[in-house]
Amino acid sequence: MTRTGRVRAWTRHAYGNPVALGYLGLVAAAGLFAAGDALLAGHPDASLSAVWVLALTMPASLPFLAAGSPWLLAPGLAVAALVQAAVLGAVYRRLTRRGRRPVNGS
């Protein structure tokens, strides 16, 4: 298998399930809402919509938040969402694979 084939297979296994895709969709919707709110709001602190994106990506986004640089925060949130989606996808695959195993071993 070529390197490209391995990357495609890993990507399919990590993100090609309903749990990971649903999570990424939720993060994308929250990000689009926060971006639209930031563009259309009358003043910078009009709402806390960006907090939802941060809350959805919280465990993996803490290192990027601790860095303190606003230039690292947006790409860091995207990386954190991808990392968490891959973890959720791995857990989903593990749980669904375990359910397909025959009980008596035959």
C-alpha cells in the first residue's frame, strides 16, 4: 500500500463514521455562527458565541488557549476539533466492532 493509500485509509477510519462527522458538523456550525455573529454584531462583546466553539473543543484546545496568541487560537481550535473527532471515531469503531463479535466464538 502506498503512503497516500495509508493516509486515505486512516482518514476514512478516523472520520468516516457518524459520530466523528456529527461532531465535526456541530463544531463547524458553532464556528460559522460565531464568525457570523462577530461580523454582524454592533460591538465586539455582543455575545459569547465563540465560547461555544471553545467549549466544544475544550480538552484538546487547552494547549492552544494557554499559548496566549490569538494567531494560534483559530488554527488550534481546528486542530483540536480534528483530534477529538479522530478519538471519537476510534471509540465508535471500537464499540461497534466489539458488538459484532460472536458470543460462542464460532
